[in-house]
Amino acid sequence: MNISKLILSFILSITLFTQTSWAQIASTEALFKQTEILSSKDRIIQFAARQDVAKILEQMDVEPKMIKDRVAAMTDEEASRFVNEIDTLPAGGDVLGTLVGAAVFIFVVLLITDILGLTKVFDFTRSVR
Amino acid sequence: MILSGCGPKEPLVLSTQRVTSSSISVPFVTPRSDLCAATSIEMISSYWHATTSYTPRLSQEELDARTLIPAKGGTLQIELMATARANGLLAYTLAPTLDALLHELEKQHPVIVLLNRGYSWYPLWHYAPVTGYNKKDQTILMHFSDRPNEAMNVATFKRLWERSGNWGVVLLPPGYLPATASSKAFLRSAYDLEKTGMRDNAIIAYRSALQRWPKDIDILFALANAYYHSNKFTAAEKYYRKLLSIEPLHPLALNNLSDLLCRTGRRKQAMAIIKKAVSNNSEIQSIINATQKEILGGCTLQRTH
């Protein structure tokens, strides 16, 4: 809860900071938007997306003191994608930890497919291809 | 079912490349648990650190702390790219083809790929920096897990890679362009740097892009805006004018240039220029109208939003 508040104030300061240019300047953002100019409604939606990113990271055991930096490092598009697709996006990591829980059957199947060159689960296998 | 992937051997694309082999000396880092994204960034960063004037901004601990999602046991592509940017590199996602990958390798740009070492029903996602290829042996070289420059048969590589939709990214110091970049996609990558607080790096990237695409309107506009926001008005003016010399009625550039002139005390010129600006987009037109009003008001008020 505290973290979310912290992030909120931080993002708000960023948003204000990037807004201090004169109001009439057309932003580079216009090049990428169908609607050309970012409306205030878009800004509110993106602001909410960043809050959600912070919450999700918090729930997923990310170090609390890193959350602010991690949210700030994302673009608006990345933050929205993060929120919308977090359940399906692949997370590249380590193989061994994941394998510990695997059944012997899967182990054997993957060993064979490794040897056939269809997968590369184990570091020690050499494909016959 | 197990053998279903073993189709007839297709002719391999490796043969279309001009160069028969490519090997990039990317320093190897032993992977840390669940942190193949962080170690991949670390390896690419130290490669550029060794070969160019680029200096990494983040420590190894910071790379780890910014990329790992403990509950997922790994790193999302989004955060790999965001962390690479925070480390001062431009992140450019390649077109999803083997050809694009080989082309970058040929230009000595190492590529981080996402592979699924298992199957879609048992995914084992892994990031690896690709460090070269060898046409004669039909292999792709990568720092794969704890094995530096592992040579993987290209058929196997293609299988593991296509499971991620052939996802690959080059991380480059801001003055460097991907061999396979399109102007629009590159501009996007450079603008992502600007949006995440690295405007100086973005300016370097825009300027390099202009060397390859000197008349690209969008890049000129982005560069001029970036200078404007850095309060470098002389440089900003130069690039707005250059843009307008190519496309004299570009409404956004006319608006921004007249705003700049107004702000730097050249009200008459500002008025002459804003009069040329017209748009049938109502949002742009309302910005133009506001600028015009500002100029009529004497360019004296410090405006806020």
C-alpha cells in the first residue's frame, strides 16, 4: 500500500515534469498516435497502467525498493502491455529449477527430443543432427 | 508425435549470406540463477564497453534487481528492453527472420534471442546472446547457459527460436544503427530512450539516424523537438527549418517553430510562420490556434498547462 502511494507520487512528479514545456508544442508522440495528440484521458489511463504495474510487481515478490525504478524504466506502451498480458508473456529464465518438479516421463521425453535436435533442454545433450 | 518436427531437410538460409562465417568476441559471463536476461545484457554491455566509448550505467547487482520477477522465475522481454535502455543502450527488436539475425551478426552486432528450449506445452524460456554463425558447419554460435560460444545446429536453433516468434533484439550504443533497421522502427526505439529519461542519448541516436536517412521528416521532427525540450533553441530551429525546407507546410513543425520564435523574442517571424499552418485534424488545429493566440498576446506570458 505504501509502495503504491510512493509510486503514485513519483509518477505524478514525472508526469508534471515532462509537461512543463509550453503547452502549444506538438509532441513527437504525435508521430506514433492515430489520434495525433495525447489527450488528458489517455494520460489518466496510462497513469493507472503504471500503478497496476507497480502492484503486479509487488505481488510477484519483486524487491520493493526496485519497483519505482522498474516502473519508470518502461514506456507507456510497455506498461500497458505488461498489465494486459502479464499472464501470457514468456519469462526467460533458468531451466534446471523448472525441471526439478517435472515427472520422469517428461524428463525422458525431453531427453529424447533433445537428442533428436527438436529441443535443447539439457546443456549436456548433443543433437544427432 | 515426438518425431513430428523431423520433416524433410529444408535448404538452409545460411547459404544466402555474403560472408561465410561471423564470430563476435563477446565476453562470457557465467549465468546466475534465473538471471539469463541480466547476464545477457551484461555480456552485450561489456562487449560494447570493450569495443567503443560506451560505458555501462548499471552495476551487475542493479541489472539483476531490475530484471528478475521471482514469482515468474525469469524476466519479461519488456523488462529486458527497459533495463537495457536504463543501462544506456538503444534496444531495437529485429524483424523476426533468420536473415535479419545473420545480417546483424555479419555487422558485428551481437543479438539476444529468446528461445523455448522445451515445447509450447512445457515451455522452458531462455535468453541467449548470439555471437556468430558458421555457414560451412551450418551452426549458430551463442553463449548458451554455461557454455560460451556453443555451436548449435541451425535446424535445432530454428525450432527453439520459432517458438518465441523469432524474437531477437540488438542492444547498441546510441551512436550505432542496426544493420537491418527501418527508419520508423528505429525512430521508435530512439524515442523510447527519450521517453524514459535519456534525452541526450536519444539525440545522439536521432543524429545517427539522419546520417542514414537525411531527409526523413519524422526523424527531423523528433530531433528538433528533443533539442527544443533541452532548451537548445538554435539547434532546434535549425532542424525545424531543415524539415520545412523539405515539407514546407508540415503543420506540426510550423507550429513548433513559430512557438520557438515567439519564445526567443521574434514575434513578427513567428506570426508569419504560424499563418501558414493549417490542419484538418481538429486537435492539431486547436494547438495551432492556441499558438497563434499566444503570439497575438505578445509572447510575453510564461505559459503553463
